[in-house]
Amino acid sequence: MASSSSSYSFKSSWVQRFVPFFLAVWLFFSYDCHGIIGANAATAPVKVNGNISKVVDAVNFHIYYGQTFKVIKNSIDGKSYLLIQNNTRMAARTKYCTSRIKSFVIPLSNYSIDADYFPVSFFELLGLLGSLKGITSNSVASQCVLKLYEAGEIDLIPNGEPEQVAKFAAHFITNIDQPQACNFASFVPYGEDNPLQRAEWIKFLGVFANVESRANQVYDAVTQNYQCLTKLAKNRTSFKPTVAWMEYDNDTWSFAKETYKLKYVEDAFGENVDDSINKNTYNISSPDDLDALHAILCTVDVVIDETYTWDPVMYNSSTFLQNINVEDHSCFAFLSNQSIWRYDKRVQNSTALDWYNGAISQPQLVLADLLEVLFPTGNYTTTYFRNIAKDEGVVNITSEMCDRDISSAMEPTLPACA
Ligand SMILES: *[C@@H]1O[C@H](CO)[C@@H](O)[C@H](O)[C@H]1NC(C)=O
Ligand SMILES: *[C@@H]1O[C@H](CO)[C@@H](O)[C@H](O)[C@H]1NC(C)=O
Ligand SMILES: *[C@@H]1O[C@H](CO)[C@@H](O)[C@H](O)[C@H]1NC(C)=O
Ligand SMILES: *[C@@H]1O[C@H](CO)[C@@H](O)[C@H](O)[C@H]1NC(C)=O
Ligand SMILES: *[C@@H]1O[C@H](CO)[C@@H](O)[C@H](O)[C@H]1NC(C)=O
Ligand SMILES: *[C@@H]1O[C@H](CO)[C@@H](O)[C@H](O)[C@H]1NC(C)=O
Ligand SMILES: *[C@@H]1O[C@H](CO)[C@@H](O)[C@H](O)[C@H]1NC(C)=O
Ligand SMILES: *[C@@H]1O[C@H](CO)[C@@H](O)[C@H](O)[C@H]1NC(C)=O
Ligand SMILES: *[C@@H]1O[C@H](CO)[C@@H](O)[C@H](O)[C@H]1NC(C)=O
Ligand SMILES: *[C@@H]1O[C@H](CO)[C@@H](O)[C@H](O)[C@H]1NC(C)=O
Ligand SMILES: *[C@@H]1O[C@H](CO)[C@@H](O)[C@H](O)[C@H]1NC(C)=O
């Protein structure tokens, strides 16, 4: 958050000229738009250009609609984006670039992304890959972005310096702790607490391209499928398996606390191990800690091993057991029942995990995976999770795997839900 306001090109003359106008507009809409667009239609009919998106689940962004512009407010970094329709007089006259407000002319004619951990799948679902023209790294977990890159359609801008990406109409970033130029826009679905809220950020990107109706349609389909799978899970009469998301680093095991991970387990009708323990980290070089860890693991049915590795291909159950450092495995149900999972099944060049890409925009696939993880049928092929207890390997993402027309929108994959 240490945003370097010095790097903003602060055009004070614009600000003096337009901020009063902007604030007037802002106040008008703040007054008017608490959830109901065009509430005062009697006095000032709002003719919205195209369809509108309403944010229903996510809590960290808001969209307001004017006649020729839209405003997105991102409450994670406090920035607002004024999006001006390209066919209006305002588009040619107005430009904002302050530490709080930036303007963009929409629909964007092109854009670039800060590729590290960027969930580019949101753009694929919207059908906007055709105008992606720059990436900061070719370590991207999307077969179709790789294909475009290999075909020379996308430039590699290795450092993503502001002057290098200045030629693009917008540069989208997820890491907000970096110097930001006037065309930078922060996209932070990771800031939300539950899986559906994160997926709803598709509406945030939709407004930049006037594809609100597509964004709404994708989010509705994803939500319906997710909720249907949740109901299916709740209908179970069997016992709830205990699940531990756990990670090893620097001699220490820790159990995940992130709300969205715990929520996935609840929605899949599992029990989080976290509810029953009061300590979160266990140093395996300390005999007391090791004993306590051993005891907890004796209660766990399903392990999700999140341990970072630079080489997922080589990470197998031996690696896990070595890191656990407990000799006596006799009480480990996850071992006897072969249920040790990692979310690095889909990976590109050993580094970019699709877990940080497709899994954010399509949480219904994660939930379907977890249902199979918790209640195996043997009939469902998981997308993101691989079972290292059964020696399942990774799937290498390559450009050859892109088998769809890139100019059109990607359809969400909706697992069967009776
Ligand atoms: C809004 O979207 C619906 C469904 O896609 C479409 O029928 C309608 O014409 C759109 N309205 C506008 C104003 O674009
Ligand atoms: C506005 O954007 C649309 C869609 O990209 C494009 O067809 C049109 O030519 C643009 N209009 C202007 C005035 O730039
Ligand atoms: C991106 O669009 C802008 C106009 O918004 C244009 O000036 C620029 O040349 C385009 N850049 C690329 C790389 O297509
Ligand atoms: C839940 O179970 C009931 C009774 O077995 C059944 O009628 C209903 O269709 C089930 N619902 C779902 C979503 O599977
Ligand atoms: C590992 O933990 C020790 C003890 O807390 C600490 O001194 C050391 O800096 C840590 N090393 C890394 C790489 O985090
Ligand atoms: C773990 O415990 C060992 C032995 O007590 C100690 O030397 C080491 O610094 C601890 N590591 C961490 C990360 O706390
Ligand atoms: C072991 O897995 C089977 C399905 O493969 C399941 O029915 C059983 O409940 C599991 N047992 C434990 C202790 O998790
Ligand atoms: C895990 O990988 C190591 C190194 O390749 C290998 O020696 C070991 O046998 C593997 N373990 C299992 C359970 O496959
Ligand atoms: C894979 O990653 C390595 C190291 O990061 C890099 O040197 C290599 O060029 C990459 N290969 C491809 C095909 O991108
Ligand atoms: C697996 O799928 C087949 C075909 O769809 C179906 O007949 C069978 O009942 C399924 N088995 C389980 C355990 O769900
Ligand atoms: C994936 O790529 C690695 C090298 O990066 C290779 O060792 C491994 O065999 C590949 N796995 C598959 C399933 O193709």
C-alpha cells in the first residue's frame, strides 16, 4: 500500500479544471446510487449505453453508471476509475491522473497485464484475449495466452516499467505495492473473503469493455452451479471428513487460516481442522511441537499440502512425509485412505499454477474437485487437485492445448449437478 505518489504524473491544471466537476458528478451519484441505478429517473433519466452490472456479493468494489461514463471504486486500494465512453465529447476533453482518480476511455482498444499471479482467465471468459497486447512474463497458466504469445500477437515487456507499458490503453496489475503510472489499474479479486465474491470481479473487468451482459451471464452461471454443488454436498448423510490445508516452510508446518479456503471445505461438506486446534504453527525441530502436530494429524482425513516448491513435477508423497518428520504413520487416515492432495495439477513450465488463474474465476470447478476429494466416486476428473498419495502427476500447460477460437469468449465449465 506504500503507493509512491511521486510516480503519478500529476497534471495540476487538469485537476484544478476538472475535479470540481468530477466531485459534483461523484456526489450526485453517491447520493443516487446506493444499489439502485437511476433512482431519480424522473428528474434525470439515465440512458445507459449498453447493459449494466450490479455488484451483489463482492464487497471491495462498486460500480456507478452515468450517461456517458462509469465510475469504479476499488476499496482495497482506495482508487477510483472514471471510464468515459469513446464516442462522447468528454472522452477527448477529460483526463484524470491523481493518486486517487484516473480516467480511461472505453471500450479499451488494448491492454497489458502484470502477468505474475494475474488471473487472466477472467479476460478469456469475457472474450477479450484479442486485445491483450502485452505481458510482463511468459510464465502464464493459460494455454491460449501462450498460443497468442508464440504467434507474436502479444509483446513480452519483461520488467513492466511504466514507460514500457505506457503504449497500452490500460495496464492491469494485481500487486498494488508498485509504482503506478496513469494507465495502471489494479485488479484485486484476491482481497475478497469467499470464492464467489472473488469470481464476481469479472464484472469489474467487464465495465472496461462494455461487456457487462457477458460478465453478468458468466457470473450467474458460475453462481448457480456453485450453489447447486453446495446443495448436493449438504444432502449427504455420511460423516464429514476432516480436512487440513497445510504448508511447510523453514522447518515449520502451519495450517491455513484464509477464509476462502475454509469456506470451500464447508461448502463441500467437510470439517476444517482449524476449528479444533488453538495453535497454528509447528516447528518440526522442536519435540513438543512435533508431538502436537502428530496428534492433530491423527484426526485428519484429507490433507491439502500447499507447500511451495519450485518444481511441482518432483513433489510427491515422499517429499510430504519427509517434511512431516513423523516416523509412526499408523494413525494417519489420510495415508491409509490415500488422500493427500496438492493444487498444482495444472502448471506451466514448472512455475505458473492455474490455481492462481482459472480457479479464481471458476470456483465451481474447485468445489467440484473438493467434492471428489472428500467423497470419491472415481467418476470425476479433477481440474486443479492431484492426489500425491496415489502418485498423480502434473499436467503441463502448453500452447497446443488451446483448442478454441481465441476471438470468442470461453464458456465456463459447469460440472454436472443433479
Ligand atoms: C442488454 O442485454 C440483453 C441480453 O444480452 C439484450 O437483449 C439487450 O438488448 C441489451 N441491452 C442493451 C441496451 O444493450
Ligand atoms: C469506440 O469503440 C468502438 C469499439 O471498439 C469502435 O468501434 C469505435 O470506432 C470507437 N469510436 C471512437 C469515436 O473512437
Ligand atoms: C493501444 O491503444 C491506443 C489507443 O487507446 C493506441 O494509441 C496504441 O497504439 C495501441 N497500442 C497497441 C500496442 O496496440
Ligand atoms: C436431497 O435429498 C432428497 C432426499 O433424498 C432428494 O429428494 C433431493 O432431490 C436431494 N437434493 C439434491 C440437490 O440432490
Ligand atoms: C527461519 O526461521 C528462523 C527462526 O525463526 C529465522 O531466524 C530464519 O530467518 C528463518 N529463515 C527463513 C529463510 O525464513
Ligand atoms: C525450530 O526449533 C529449533 C530447535 O528448537 C530452533 O533451532 C529453530 O530456530 C526453530 N525454527 C523456527 C523456524 O522457529
Ligand atoms: C476412506 O475413503 C472411502 C472412500 O474412498 C470413504 O468411504 C471412507 O469414509 C474413508 N475413510 C476415512 C476414515 O476417511
Ligand atoms: C518421489 O520422488 C523421488 C525422487 O524422484 C523418488 O526417489 C521417490 O521414489 C518418489 N516417491 C514416490 C512415492 O514415488
Ligand atoms: C521455463 O522456465 C525457465 C526458467 O524459468 C526458462 O529459462 C525457460 O526459458 C522457460 N521455458 C519456456 C518454454 O518458457
Ligand atoms: C459413474 O458414471 C457412470 C456413467 O456415467 C455411471 O453409470 C455410474 O453409476 C457412476 N458411478 C458412480 C460411483 O457414481
Ligand atoms: C511436464 O514437464 C516436465 C518438465 O518440465 C517433465 O519432466 C514432465 O514429464 C512433464 N509431465 C508430463 C505429464 O508431460
